[in-house]
Amino acid sequence: MIKGKTTTGFEFEIDERALKNYELLEILNDVDENPLLITKVTKMLIGDEAAEKLKDHVRDEDGFVSTEEMSKEIADIFKASQELKN
């Protein structure tokens, strides 16, 4: 299990197997063509429960969850997990 924290303070855990999941790699390859796949990437990477917590983490005072902020967090999770893994 890889544990880490994003630059904004979101604490996450990733099963190392998730980073080695070929299906995740396939979806990541298609995200540029279909940005809606980022929701699936998020759930495959950190799980459904943590994905909900991440949405709450980026939710603003009006209850809005920015796709831009979610994308930044996911990128940060990938970066942090690679650094922790090495």
C-alpha cells in the first residue's frame, strides 16, 4: 500500500497493484480523447470511497467540484505515488 499526501493536503492510499493495472493504463491512454474517463481513472486508482472524499476535498463553499481542481489532484496523486514508490 502506498500512502501519501497531495500538495493541498489530501491524504490518499493506493494499492500498488492499481499502478500496475493494464486496464488503468489503457484508460489513461484514452483520457486525452475522452476527458470524461478521468472519473474512472480516479476510482480505479484510489477507490470509490476515497474518490468521494477527494471530491469533498476540492468542493468549494458553494458545493461546486471543479473538474480542473480534480484533475490537478489526480495528477498530484500520480506524481506523489511515483515518488513514494521509488
